Amino acid sequence: MAASRLKHLIMGLFFLGTPAVAQEYIEVQGPVSDEDFYRVVACAAPPGGACAKDFLHWKTERPLRVSLVRVDRAFMGGRRKRAEAAITRALQYINRVGSAVQLEQVQDPKLADITIFLIDTDGSAPIKGTGVKGIDGTTVGGARVTVWSNSATNEIHRAVVVFSTRLHISHYESAMIEEITQALGLLTDIRTPVYEGVSVFSQDSNAAKDFGPQDIYTLLRHYPPQE
């Protein structure tokens, strides 16, 4: 991972409250097929290989609700405005794909399925004060998503996105669309120069601010449009 990138330094998967550290990315050689790309990001399977993670999905008849619930003083001003704009655009781009999952932003965090925290931390000390078990006591140096799911059904029931002060403001758009998309159960990055600036799942780049063709395929494959 490039030191200047500071994207997912740690990713936590929490099953029924028990934390486990998941592999963060799969390295591949050159471009891969649509199906191999999907399996990389959805279940951490190397091309032609077996899954290292379960396939996780949200199951809901309504749009998933997203809320910005905490903005520390360090983000006031331009950082907050940039982050808020990035949330709006990320939801627009995800909904535009036309998959079976749609997102809407709400103000009340009690109604939210996916919550976003802008925390004054540079990753050198554990997070505190969120009141979220599995977030407090962890560290993040860039941006990170954490999901909770039922281990029997693999159904996601909660997700939290955390931004730290070490993530450069110019990366907010790319990081936000990636983190929210990964909150849908697509939790693994892909590492190869081919996808830098092309896919939001690229491990070594925050250049892509919109979905590439295989990102779109992956969303539609994971959440097929309802007939």
C-alpha cells in the first residue's frame, strides 16, 4: 500500500459482535474477467481460486438509509462541505447503476443503516467516544468501513464508515463512493496498476471518482435488478 494513499489501513468484519480481521485486497496480474473481478471484491477469491470470505448482502425491501452522524471540529469548514458533497454524489452514482439496492440520505442517525463518522484522528491513537462497539478502541489512518452481519444468514444489518484527518481532502469523492459501496458487502480491493484510476476498488489509487465498467458489473451481479 502506498504510504501517501492511506485508504483502508484496517478493515474489520464483525459477525454477531465478534471481530475478525479480513484480508484487505487481492493482487492480480493485469486485467481480469468480469466474473473474476466480482469474486475478488465480493468474496476475496483470487482468479480461479476459492473464496476467502462469505458473500454478504443487505436484504431489505426499502432503500438503505445513510446518515452523517458525527463531524469533529477538525472537519469544520471546507472538509465538511467536501465530505457532504461526496456523500450526495456517491449515493447518486450508486443509485444510477440501477441495481436492486438503492440508497437515501437521512438526517436521523437512529433511522440509518449506514452511518458515517468524520473523526479527528490521525491513526496514532484508538478512536473513542463514538459509542459504537467495534469502532471505539480501533485505529484508522485514512478511511475504513466496518460491517456487522448475521453469521447464519450472511445478511448485513449495519455498516459504519470512518474518515480520519489523514485522508487528503482531494480523495474524499473517491474514498466515499468506495466505502459506501463496500458497505454493501463488496469488501475487498483489487491490486494491479491496470485498475488505478479506473475502478473504485483499486487498492493503490484514489483517482477513480465514479464507477468503472467492472464496478458496475459487480454491483449488478451482487444485487441483480428486480424484474
